[in-house]
Amino acid sequence: MMKGKAKKERKKSNDTQIFDHTADTGIKCWAGDLESVFEKMAKALTSLMTDPNNISIKKEREIKVSASDIQSLLVEWLNEIIYLLETEGFLFKDFKIIEVDAYKLRATGFGEKFFEEKHVIEQEIKACTFHLLELKETADGWFGQVVLDI
């Protein structure tokens, strides 16, 4: 059972939407293919944490995650991006999904190390949760939704 009511939705772009949810924040994403949903979700996550316009592409970083199903894979993917910021101080500006199926994802992330003089963490994100999680194929492509613990 959901506590409280979801707050007003905020439009981020034509195919990605940020929404407030009680004390959390969520992302909704529409894309033509599965790879694009994962890429757009990751970019939206980054845009919540910091201004991506301040991130330069100086390094590439291979990212691999696995899970028991496709929905869990989306959560693992976003949590890995949060983890890499927290443990290695790496900020991503862009992503390229190399391989994705129901159980594993391999991607390249492009960005740079966090520099206090250059980057501002606007919103600390603790984790991507399973609450209200959706990832499904639709008549128009793919739809994904996650709630982030802030």
C-alpha cells in the first residue's frame, strides 16, 4: 500500500519525465527500443544528480550488470551508476548500451571524475527502488518507470 499521494509530475523532455513521489523522486521514460530506455533512464538519473552540461567526456567506463529479470536489471543498472559516483567519484554524461537482454547488460559510460570546483551535486540519490517499478514493451516501443530514494 502506498503511503501518501504522488506529487505533481514534472516534464523533463518529450520522452522522459521526472515525477515527485512523497519523499522520493521518480523517472518515467518512453523509447522506441529497450536499449534507449536504459540509456535515457541513466541520463535522467544523472540530470537529477548534477547538471550534465558541466560534465566533460574525458574517460570511458565499461559497466556490466546482471539480474534475475529485465525489471530488476533496470534497477541494478541505475544503482550501479549511483554506486560508481559514490565509490569512484565518476560522473556520466552519456551512455551506449552494447548488449542488453532479460538478464544482463553491458554498456559504456562516458564522463569524468567529480571535481568540486566544476560539479555541484544538486540532489543526492541513495538508490533506485523496486517501488512502482515498470519496464514493458508497448505498441509504441518501451516504457519504463522507477522511483529513486533521495
